[in-house]
Amino acid sequence: MEHNIFTAKNYTDPAIFDLEMRKIFSQCWHFAGLVEDLSKNNHYLTVLAGYNNLVIVRNDHGQLNAFHNRCRHRGMKILEGSGEISHSHLSCPYHDWAYNWQGELKGLPQEKAQFKGLDKACLSLKPAKVSIWRGMLWVHPDQDATSLEDYFSGMPEHLAPYCVEELIEAKDEIFEVVITANWKLVVENYIDHYHLSQLHRGTLNMYDHKSAQFGFCGDHYYFWEPLSEEFRSNLATNSALPLLMDKNSPQLGTFVPMLFPSFGLAESESSWSIYQILPLEVNKTRVIIRNKVKNTSSLNFLSQAARSAKFWTSRIKPKDNSYPNKHPLGSADFMQEDIYVCEQLQKSLISPYFEFGPSAAHGEAPIRGFQERVLRWLNDG
Ligand code: FES
Ligand SMILES: [Fe+2]
């Protein structure tokens, strides 16, 4: 009989959360945005990477640089959010230490009188590492980190056969939510194959879960499943969006990996989505979802939606009609179903009577595999 490796404490103890921030999230690559979020020269964007606030700059030659967004004097955050570089120097708002866009300290108030003999060359902003992968910007707090290609080595063959850079973002569909649950519960729910046919019986039934192929490639989880026979047999009509994959492709289906530690992708036959899981506190997690679709006319989207409406109206249902439609389990929305489950599990974990039951040998193997990897990072990192 298989069992979870974690105990309840792993999801509720602030000391374990602190360790994860230091040993995992301060030592891995982080999604920082889509390449088009920082496409213009002389712009920047800031990123929270565990406990580290980082800034990525695209300079006037188009090169990308990344730094820790913390002043070398007392540690004040220098830049906010994202935007255009409007001054020749970066100025810290606290005591006005000034850095150039290479992160070098260039000047400070009353330097001669107050900081005699100061070697400014030793006080550049701490460098971080930035790289691009599949149309996304990634950043690592350590300048000497392993390359992004090595970090994701082996994963490209487990991903959709289309070019993400050619897709366009559906900007009105950016979804952001704070879930009252530990980040690992959100990850585990994402990679739990066992729940797909049960919790999402009425909402994710366009795929053939029984034929799913999944496993780990290094620390990253890969997952692929084909379309259900009914969906596939009349796909040109049934697809809600213009297709991104050839309807005869052997890879036709959806690729749903979870890149360690907490970045999900959903690369389907007609849309590409990111599912960014950001730990905020031991029992609080932000999720951001962004979607890209085919770069085609609005008319194509409208006519595809009209063609497919009948299929979806008959197909998508609440899990159980006994729930009112205001209840997450009556919502016919798979995100609401998942959020509800994660929040309910977090509540259970604090009960002194709680204990994990047995774990499904095949369908929950991804959860145990993820837990093993978290523990290894905590012990090795
Ligand atoms: S903390 Fe930045 S100038 Fe003092
Ligand atoms: Fe789910």
C-alpha cells in the first residue's frame, strides 16, 4: 500500500515554509513573464522569486540583464512593478544612492564626508541570471546558476509541437486568485491524475484520462492525454477555439506539465496557458493564469465559438446536480472545483485528528514523486 511521504505539518508549519523559500525558491529558475512583457528597449520588470526581489532590464541595445532589486546600502527596494527607464540612473528612494543600468554604483550623497575610502566597485547591485525559453522570460537569483536549457533538459520532447512565440495572448482572460492553501497542495492537485475523472467528471470530460501518459523528467513532471473519442471525431466543429495542432497529429491532445517547483503549463490542441503558482504564506498561494491562442482574425474566433456551442452546452455540467450553482461543486467550472478542494484540504490538515489515508498506486504516484523531490531539495539545497 502506497502512502504520502509528507505529514500534515509540511503544509502548515511556517518553519518548513521558510526552509522552502530559502532552499527551493531561492535556488531555482522562476518564470518572470512572457517575452512580449519586456519587448521594448529601455524597459524593466520586477519579479518576486521566493524571498528575492529581482529586476530584469532590457537596455538600449536590447540586451537583457538581471539584478537583485535591493540597494547595497541598507537593502531598500529600488524599482517598483514594471515600466520604462526614465532616468539615466537608478536611484534608491531611501538615501539616493545611484546605480547605472549595468547595476554599478556611480554616486551617493556626501560620499567624501561620510564614506571615506569607499570602494564603489564592490557595491554593484547583486547580479541575477536571465534567460528565454519557449517564449517566456525566466530568472534565477544566482548569477552562476545552471543554464535554463540544462534545467529543462529533456522536457521539450514532452511539450506541444507548436511555436509559442507565434501565438497571441487573450489579455482579457488573465485570471488571478489567492487560494487559502499551501502551495504544495495546489501543485499536488494540478498533477493528481486520480481526481480528473471524478472531481472534473462534468468539466474536463473532453479528454481521455484513461490513456494519459505521465511521469517525471528530472524534477519536472510531464503529462499528456489524447482527446476523448467524441470530441476528436468531429473536432473541426467541436473545438471552441481555432486549432493549434493538426487534427491527424499523433500528439493531438493536451500537454500539462508541472515545471519544478510550481509552474504549470497547459498546452492543448487549441490554447496555450501558464499556471503560475506563487507561495505567499504557509497557507496562502497566488495563482496567475494567462492564455495564448492562435494568431488569427476575430471572425475566425467568433465562427468557431458559434460552431462549437452546441457541443459544449451539452457536455459541460456540474459534478453533481444536488449542489446549487453558486457552490463551487455546482459551478461547472473546473477551476472553482479545484480551488474548493485545495482550501478544504488545508482546513483538514490543521485538525489534530487528521491523518492521510492510502495513496492511489498509479493515479497519485505524481504526488509522491513531487514530495520526494521537495524533500531532496530541502535536504540537499
Ligand atoms: S538604502 Fe538605498 S540609499 Fe540607503
Ligand atoms: Fe483539477
